[in-house]
Amino acid sequence: MKFKILNKIYSFRELYLLKKSILNTFVKPKKIKNYIITKKAILFKKVNSKNYPIGLMIDPSSYCNLKCEMCRYQRKDIKRGYLGFEEFKKVIDEVGDYLFYLMLWNAGEPLLNKDIFKMIKYAKSKNIFVVVTSNILALNEKMVDEMIDSNLDYLNMSFTGATKETYEKYSKGGNFDKVIKNIKLIVKRKKEKDAKKPFLDLQCVIMKENEKELEDFK
């Protein structure tokens, strides 16, 4: 049996692994009330609804350590920078009590922000389901421990290709062997810490040039 949540398909086993993270987001009456108001506003197409967002995407960094050919954010006219923790905290203090989920990524690599794990911890104090998408190149053992200890719920690991040649062709500036090493490091430290989180999701952007590697990728 498969389930679709946030445009992704999950097996029952995967949902079981995520159950604690999912259930923790429902513990606040404010969140449930706001969710109902929001869904009613969508259903009846209300323009002036007194609801807060139920989900939010915040970009911790517009800098990236890769220059991927298919990335639309390689344009030179984009202003680069890092989100400060106080600015992040201000947003979460305003809407955090109503959020079910928070996605920490967009134009850049979130793990380049020195305050990323501090941000995750703060969001988790509001019982928000937190997702990070990363190329995981910036990780080291200390950061892996910080990530696990931050209580991050979900880590999307971007990995375009099942071979070194393909990966490094499209993820310019990347290092195939280092990504493999970091994936193994995260799994190893989770086991050593007996940690259930973060849920690990390895993702590949499928293109004509790498679709022949799909089975190897799986």
C-alpha cells in the first residue's frame, strides 16, 4: 500500500518510521484549528481568511557549493546571502505555533549556514516537522552529530547519478566519493546513537543522460 503526502509517495513501512515525527505535529490545538480554517478557506475559495500558513519554506542560504547545469539559480543576478538566526526566530515566533511543516532550502545549500542546526532546534521546540534538502558535501562528523542532535525529522540528499562520471558531470564542483562517505557516516552515527531521525531520502533528478542508471541508483 502506498500513501501520497506533500507530493511524495511513501510505503506503509516508511510512514511507520515517520510516525513519531508526524504525530508530534498534531499535539497543539492551535495547529489543528488553523489547519481546519485553512482547508475551509481553500474549499470555499475565501480570499480574506483569518488563517496562518500550515507550511513554510525558508531559505537559510542562497550560496551553494555546486554549480549544477540544470539549476535555475546559477544566474549571476541573484543576490546571495545567509539568513541570520534572529531573522529566522522572528518568523518562527510569529507563525510557528500554527505550522505543521517547515522546509529549509530553496536557492542554495542550507548546510553552509553556520546557524542551520540552531534553526532546526528552535523550529522543533514549536513541534514543527522540519525537512532539509542538501547535497551533503559540507558535512563532517561533528556536523552529522549536530544534525542528529538537532532532532531534524527528514533529510533529502540530492545525488544526481549512480556513477562518479555522471554525478560529477552534472553536479559541478561535487565529489562522488565524499557524498558516498557522508551517507555512510550519517547511517553509522544514527546507529551508534540509536537515533530514529532524521529519516533519510536519497533523491536523483532524472534526465535523459542519467535515466539509464536508474536501476543502479536504486
